[in-house]
Amino acid sequence: MLLPGAEETGRIGAAIAERLRTGDVVTLDGPLGAGKTTLARGLLAALGLEEDAPSPSFPIVIAYDEGLRLPVWHVDLYRIEDAEEAEELGLDDALADTALVIEWAERLGPGRWPDALVLSIEDAADEGRRLTWTAGPSWERRWPPAPSR
């Protein structure tokens, strides 16, 4: 799927928000500047976040639970150097009552959340960005969204 600009990237985030449930994991992979945080901001805005969501690069985890349709942890693992460091974050425990949106999840190794919606964003030259995905079993009937008519 082509994402010509930030607006379209945010719309994909909103489409995910419509389908998001407690216990879901959405991972966002791609190089710096690919649009991962833009997509996460679109998702959070569609869930009801009124302010612009900051990137969680410095705090690593930002929990959103007030005023949203469902609680979400926005996680950025860019600064994680060893998968064992992430254990202290309590991500798996959070899934009992929240959804996770995780940037740089590949730093934890493959197959960490087999049921996740794994989104990859890459440069598509003059066409903007290209979004590809792997949808875990719980996402099979929820993603991708039906084409607009």
C-alpha cells in the first residue's frame, strides 16, 4: 500500500484504531523518519487523544488511558540494546488491559508477539512510502481494511 504523505499515514493509523482491541499488539518497523510515529499519532488521535502525541524515544513508554476509547501504551524501543532490557518495561503484563503500539519492536527479536499486526514502512522513492504488513491470527478478519467505495 502506498502512503504518499503524512496525511495518508495518519489515516492508516486511524483505520487501525477502529479495529484495535484490548490485548492487541501493533508493531511499526522502518528506518528513522519512515513515518512510524506519524502512524501512531493517527491511531491515538482516532482513539480520542486531543493533544499531539510526542515520540516516546526518550521515555521509551508513554501510557495513554484517559479520554481514549481504550488504553494504549505507545512504546519506542530504539534505545533498547538488548532484548532483556525490555523485560523491565512490563509490556506483556500490560496486555491484560491495554493495547500496545511498538516502534522498533524488531529489537526484541523475531516472533515476540505472534498475534501482532506487524507493519513495515519503507521509502518508495517518488511515490512516498510503502506500507506492508503481516497480520497475526487475531487480525485476519480485521486487517487490511476493506477498500473504500
